[in-house]
Amino acid sequence: MPRRKFAWEKLSDDELLKQRLSSLRVTVEGTWLEDCVGTLHEELEERGIRLRPHTWISSEWFSPGDVPGIALPFYLAHPRLMKLEKKMMFDVEGGTWRECMAILRHEAGHALQHGYQLQRRRRWQQLFGPSSKHYPRYYRPNPASRRYVQHLRLWYAQSHPDEDFAETFAVWLRPRSNWRTRYAGWPALKKLEYVDELMSEIAGKRPLITTRERVDPLSKLSQTLEDHYKKKQAFYAFTPPKTYDRDLSRLFSADPRHHRSQPASSLIRRHRAQIRQMVARWTGENQLTLDAVLDDMISRCRELDLRAVGPEQKLVLDFTVLVTAKTMHALFGPSRRKWIAL
């Protein structure tokens, strides 16, 4: 099926940012997202689950409370919008088949919870906690914990009981996940076994809630793409602490004898994208936040007049390790990080 053409496809980035979200008029149907949703429905059918979450396009990923459906972000519905998302956020969440399916399985867990009101069950509450628990603005995960499955980035299952269930369900649903072997000996295995029992119990049963409501559909969103991205970028805004000088001075040289060596700021700037992507992959941190950190480090190197002395490959590796260590400290140290609701 040929892809639908839109007038805004040929606009420059600045012109496209002036468009309202509602004017984009993209849909799940007729795009690669339709195939992803179809695959999700097939996986649910193979497990005997009757519920088929309905989907629609909105501003972000989410599954609304008491609605057994899934909202998908607008940018995934067209290559031009994915390109803009990449420029504005340095990343396209769900932009590959594998990542999109991982998020869809997670959101399907929410949809099933809503459709069958699973959070009302006593055993569910004993294993995952009360669904009524306030969603935190911040959370500090324990990467070494075996009480939770590991599916989405940043040990997301640890953020809230609902997310713990959704992540556990996603691991259970994924074909060939071998969860019994993968989580053997983990306390999280009890949760997976419960989900296995629970899905067998509700197999073939009609959901308690069957509404096809679409919350915040794209057609109702009047803000411009520019306003959307300003808000999204502000969420990841980061004021870096001025605590890098000591570490940077150990890695690079301020000795006047090395004044002819290349500036450390130039070395970091040249390898910036590679470092940002690598640290994001290792830590799960958002690339936009990491870019702010690199900005600050480049400025400090320039102000301290630091020089890159030694093999460039080793300096880049050492600097990447430094940024990774600082990021992990920020995520899991005494400070508290922002929490992102999917």
C-alpha cells in the first residue's frame, strides 16, 4: 500500500515546527505501526487472551486508566516526523521494530490491567503493591535488584506497582523469552508465574471494561510542534553541577608545555555524538540530558584551557567512562532523578 502524502512533508524543520499537532492527520493504519499492532494482537491471540487493545495516535506513548487501549506517539507514523524527533530529542523512542514491540507489550500489560481490573485482586496487590499508590515524580532504582524483571530502560519496573506488572507481563508475553530460565532463582520469578496463572484464568474471557475511548487523540491537540518540543525538552532540562573540573584536569592537561596539543574541548566536540549514544546505551539515560552534560564539560575544558595529550582513542574511551560514571552517580546516587511515565 503506497504511503499517504502530506503537504507538510516538504516543509523545512522551522516551518514544520509551526504546524499544529492536529494538522498532521497521521494514523496507525497504513503505516508500519499497523504491522506492529497486528503482531501484538497475534501474540495475545496465541496466548488465548481475548482483549485486543485498540490504538490511536497522540503526543506520546500511554495507556489511560480504565481504558483498555494504547496511544502511540505521532512521530512514529511518518519518516519525516521521525527525522524531526531525532533532531529535537537525539533519539526516537520506539523507532525500531524491536523497540516498538517492546513498548507495545508493556502498554498491553496496562491495557489488560485496565480491561480486566486486575489490580483489584488480592494476590496482585500482594505481589506488585497497591495500584492506588501515588505515581512518583522521582524514583531511584536499584540495578542489582532481582525482585523486578528487566525490560524497558532505567529499571522501569521499580517505579510503580502498575509499571512492575506491565513490565512483568511484557517479559511473559515476548515470544521465546525463556523467562523461567532467565529468572530462575530470582524473587521476580514469583511474579512471572503469577502472570502465567492469571493469563490462563482469564483466557477466552470477555474484559470487564470494553470502552473504545481515545484519550487525547491527535485531532484534538491544538499545540504546535514547537510548543510540544519546548515542553518535552524542558522535562529533560539539566543544570550540570560544577564538579567536573577535578576529573577533567586528571584526564586532560593544563600544563603550559602542552599548549600546542589539540584543545580537549575540540576532541570532545568531534566525538560528541558517539560518546552520547554510547553512554545512553550503557546507562539508559536520555540523550538530550547527556548532551547538556557534554555541553557543560566542553565549556569547562575551554575555560580551563585543557589540552588532549596522548593517544586520541584512549582519551575518548577514558572520557566516555568518566561520563558514564558521572551519569550512574546522578541516577543512583544521593540525588533523585526525574521519572518518566510511559
